[in-house]
Amino acid sequence: MTHHPSRRARTTLGAVGLAGVLVASLAACSSDSSSGDPAPAASGGVSKVDVTLTSASGSDACDLSTASVPAGPVTFTVTNKDSAAISEFELLSDDRIVGEKENLAPGLAPVSFTVTLGGGQYQVYCPGAQNDTVAFTVTGKAATPTGSTQALLQDGTQGYGDYVDGQVAGMVTAVGALKTAVDSGDVAAAQQAYGQARPFYEKVESDVEGFTLPGTDPTDNSGNLDYLIDMRASNLDPAVGWHGFHAVERDLFQKKAITTGTKKLAAELDTNVGKLAELSKGLTYKPEDLANGAAGLLEEVQANKIKGEEELYSHIDLVDFASNVEGAEQAFAYLKPGLEKIDPDLTDTVSTRFDDVKTLLAGYEDPDAVGGYTTYTAALKASDSAKLSQAVQALQEPLSKIAEKVATAQ
Amino acid sequence: MTTLRDRRDDPADPDERRRLSRRSFLGGGVAGLAAGALAGGLGGAAIAHARADEDAPADVSETAVPFYDQTHQGGIATPPQRYVVFASYDLTTTDAGDLQVLLARWSASIAQLQAGRNLGTVEPSRPSGVPTDTGEAADLGPNALTVTLGLGPGVFDDRFGLARHRPARFDHLPELPSDRLDPKLTGGDLSLQACAEDPQVAYHAIRDLSRLARGTAVVRWTVMGFGRASAGKGQTTPRNLMGFKDGTRNIKTDADLDQFVWHDGTDQAWMQGGTYQVARKIQMNIENWDADQIGDQHAVFGRTKQEGAPLSGTQEFDTPDFARKDASGELVIPATSHVALAAHENNGGLKILRRSYNFTDGMDEYGQINAGLLFIAYMNDPAAFVTMQTKLGRSDRLNEYISHVGSGVFAVPPAPATGHYVAEPLFG
């Protein structure tokens, strides 16, 4: 199947939409996949491989119409005849995923994908099959390395690294402004500044939360920058006490007063954010780091924002929510050019579900509120939290599959 | 009667367990509802039958109910297992293709689960892989799991272009007398009823099937039930949480199933061999009931508590005599008793197949026990339930002690053949 980037596809539109587009006859596919097969059916220089999933007396099989094709474009057409156990098909090269199809089930129309393969040994992997790994040979010259999926993903990690650096720099500036507002003693201005400063940390939290001050014991929270910057009242270490954003939040939104203590907290936050910026500068990432980071940000949404536990006093949880989502989407966006080569259906599904979440969040925008989103009150939480959580769950499930794909991309 | 569970709970009796026959269960209970010894529950007859079959697997945890190539879906005429997890879903998609893929993947997954297999892998080989099966039932065996898939009236509204397939008699239930329905516990576009001999097996099925639905459907309401509160064929009659036997006069013959339960496909061929499922979450006012005197409890049900006999008789299976009067000229079985109002003799011969379970949700906000009956019934015309509940809702003496708080109606298609999925003809 040729990928159409503009198509707004759900999980497996391919399964439905492709019926009839492709192969006319799928009946004659399960031939013996031993070596020395005749040249496969080809049209217009595209080789065709039919993959048939079957089940007989509890044993599931994944059979190829041919075990060898010449180098060049190859279309795999996967038909699940009657295997309840197999829902996935992967083409691997040296354990790296070259192409795949998911959401296979008996009764659905055949699905196809086309990849351009260089000469070499490949494996077909059908989890759930008795013969779950089948050898597949491509004859002819090896693929040229330029423009490979891995190169696209590497480009993406560099772009993402720049994005993180930009967010951290923005955080340094915004926390400086928060300190200035606190020092001025103007509670309303400081509240606004708090709302402006929060998003930066939330967008890149999964990348910057692991830093400790040089020379400190990793179990000692007094040297843990995430603790010092972002700890909530509910998780305090009594030996270290409360520091950071949320201690300032309590003064500004619950006490609604700026004291000497508040000013001290804001100054300390400003210092620690500066230290974090130093330590995190020029971080490099592997593709799976981006995927895991995005998944981590969505876990943050589910664990703390949906429940309104992150911003206990200001109730700007939806600001943090939107920032977590933005950070996750940025990580995904930088992986997208490479991921589309590996699994266009998954890429489309994740894109669509990000759009769904963003559309939902857009309904809560309020330019007059601190941070630009409506206050997450107890009443709003009661009426809307399930809807918000379910939209994020729908995104988390496909997003959780990305790390494995990009980690194994060639 | 000795039940299978009694024996399984008795470690001193391993030989007895080994003698229990999987084959007799499948042959009698699941495949055909044929004659004679039915297991799943089980009465002494089944055990006696099983003793002849020494080669069979050991216990009910190894019992598997086939999914493909059956005339009807499992979990309807299947002898009721001990536990249920019922879930109703709202479709969040408006794309018929998404619904189609969900039904296909659910069907294949149910086939796997009923065979006692994982859904894919619990432990992927690559460290960055995410387990596709959540794992909590990995070592438990199939436990006679059945998952019954139903389609709500919403599937046939204007969202999916499937309106032409809506059976003429299938629609949302009307508002019925005494209904106190909570919208959060009412309705749904799809239903899954997972029944098993181990509650964790039923829970795992619903959890993993709900996970597969993410992005396409979300759980609307769910009930976890126990205690098999309706007898199937060959089973001793279980009790509801009011302490009364439930299901004494339940449908137990193939002739009744054909007449009252299975759809003949007249107006919609895809429903042939299917049925309609009505699910009602019925809360009981447990504390009030517990304080009620036995004479009134008998009059409310029209039966005795211990034996379960109609007040006109002495044995559980005595046919009730609704005309019999006592010395003072009063009906022995009050006309407003539950059994009198629900009896087929007083409803133009109408019968439905009941397959209910007891539930508890802990304590409610008023400091009262939140418990009751997950009433599930199957019939070939939802009007049967409407007729009966209209009558019960108006005058049943039981209404003083119960409230219908949740409700749903679903069309249950027949089982698919190998290589196909439930409701596939809708997408042809």
C-alpha cells in the first residue's frame, strides 16, 4: 500500500478501504516457502508476496506465497483466513522492523503494504503462529543507506534536542519573570507569572526530571532538581522540606499573600532552574527516548492532571495538561518522518488521536484565565474528567507501540 | 446436592476432581444442551456420569467452550457459570470501518480467551515491546469462559449507515413503571457479558477487550456479579441476595429455547440463531428486607424461602396453583406476588430465559449496602420483557424492596463460522 499522508485514517481503515484495490486472487497463496521458488508475480516492477494466516486444530500458521523476491519494491498482501491467534505481521531485517500490519482478524479484507527492499536476508514475524519466524530472501544488490529510516529518525532526535533546549531557555526567562513579580509584592501579577512559567517544565519534564546536583547521592532529595523544582505537597520528604513551583503556588493562590518566605522560595526556584538549564544543555537523544518521553508525559496527564492533584491551589491543571500533550506531540512529530516509513497506519492513528485530544482541550481555552485555560474546578472535574481521561487513553495505547518500532528501525 | 465447587474446595478429595469430565461438560452442557448430564454447576447427575470417563482432564478450570461454528453464541444457553463481568460500551467513533475492525478483533480475541490462550504475548521478547495481554489470567485456564457480544440500538442509528439492518422489533426500551434508571448505568452501543468459573478470568476478558476498544469505544457501565442467580438446565436452583431461589421455572428445554429465545431471522436474516439481551441492574433495599418478617417475605415472592415451593404446594417444582384460595377466601399465592405476576400462565404463555447474577458494590453514600441482582434475560422479542416488566413495575409487591437503576437492550447475533466474526453480514 502506498501511504497517503493526508488521509485521516483510524486504526485500520486499510483493512476496509483496500478491499478490491489490490490483489484479485488470494486463494493460491499458501505454497511451500522453501528455497528455489520461481520468480514471484510482478507487475510494473513491483514484486508481490501474499501472506496467508491460517489455523488448523489449534495450530496457527503464517505462510508466504514465495520465500524470495528480487531487490526493489515489494508489495505484501496479508490475508487472515481463519487465525484468531495472529493479529500482527512484521517484516524484519536483522531484528529491525522494515514494515508491518496490525489489527488483522479473520473476516476482514486483506491489507497490503509496499516497501523497497535491498538484497539480503529478512525474516517474516507473525506473533502467535507456530512458525512465528519465517526466512525471506531478497536477491540482488543491497540497499543504499542514504535516506534510511534510521537516518530520518536521527534527524528527528536532533530537531527534538533543539526543541528541548528552547523550552528550557524559555523556562529560565519565565521563572525569572515570576521571581520579579513575586519580589514586587503584587499577588495578581505573580499569579499571572506563575501561569506563564508552568508550561515550559511540563512540556519537557520527561527529559529534564532526572538531574541531580553534581556530587549528591541519588537518594538524597536535597540534591534532586526535580524534587526541588516541581514537588507537590502530597509527596514531601520531611527531611528536605518543600521547595519549588508548588510551594510558591500555595502562597500565591491559597494564602494569597507574598511573604519573605515566598520571595525566598521564588529566588531559590530561579537558581535551581538555572542549574537545570546548565546540566541539561546539549542533551542528545535516541529515537526511543522521544517515544518513551512522550509516553511519560501522557502518564503524567493521567496520574496527576486528570485528578487535579498537580495544581492543588491554582487549579490550572488544564494548562499543565495542554503542556504535557504539546511536549508529547512534539516528540512524536520529530519521529514522524521515520515512523511513517515503518508503520504508516500507526502514524496516522497517533496523529488522529493527538488531534482528538487537542480538539477536546481547545474547548477549555479561556484567554482571561491564568495560563489561558479554564480553571479545573471540582465541578468541572466531576463532569469532564472521564471524557478527558478516555481521550488520552485512546492516544496512549497506540503511542505505547512507537518505542519498539523506532528502536528497531533500520 | 453436591456441587462441583464443594468438591474443588475439598483438598481431601482429589480423585473426585480428576473424575470430573471435561468431555461430558462439553457434550452435554455447551455443544448441544442435549440430554442428561449437564455440568458447569453441577448436580450429582453430572458427576455420576463423569465417573465413567477416567481419561478426561481434571477440573473445571480446564473446561473450554468453543467459539466458532456454533449455532448460537456462548453464554446464553450455556449452563450459567459462577461469575460474570458485564460491560456496556459507547462507541466514540462514527466510522463504520472502526466498528467493523473492533467486532472482528473482539471476535478473534474472544476465541482465544475462551480457549484459555493469551491475547498475543504477556512478555514480549524485545525490551521495548509492550505486552499485548495484561497477564492476570495467564495461568488460570479457560474456566468455561464465554463472552457474549451484543449490539445496542445505537449501532443502527444514523452514525454508521447500518439502519437498514435494524430488526423491526429492536429499539431502545421504553420507560417502564417503577423505573428509577441512572443515565450513567443505562444504555450502550455494545455489550460484552463475560462469564466464567473463576472471576479473574471473566475480569481479564473484559479488561483486555476494553483495552482493544480504546479509541473506538469506551466502557459506559459495568457490573461484576457472582452467585449465578438463575438456574440452567441440570443445575440446582441458586439463590438471590434476598435468600430466595431464583430461576426455578426458568427455560430449560430446547423446545422453549426455540420458541422463546432464538431469533428465526424473519425480518433480518443476519439475526437467525441470535437473540435479544436485556440487562437490568436491580438494587435491593437489603436492610429493609432483612427486617421483614418471613410471612411477608413469602407473600412477596409467592414462594417459601427454604424449599422454594409455591405457596400453593410443598415442593420447589410443584406447579403453582394461582386459583387456590384459603379458608377465608383469599388467594394462597397473592395476585401481586412476584411469582404470580411473572408466571407464564398469567402472561399468555410468555417466557424468557433468565441468566442473572448477584452483585455488590460495597456501601452507598447513605450508609446502606449497595447490592442486588444483575438481571440478564434473553428472548426473541424485546417486547416480552416490556410486557412482563410493565406488569411487575405496576403492582409487584417486590417493588417495595427493589429499584431498577440500570438498563440496556442488545441484539446478540449468532456465533460466527471459522474465519469470520460476529455481525459480519452487516458489513457485506
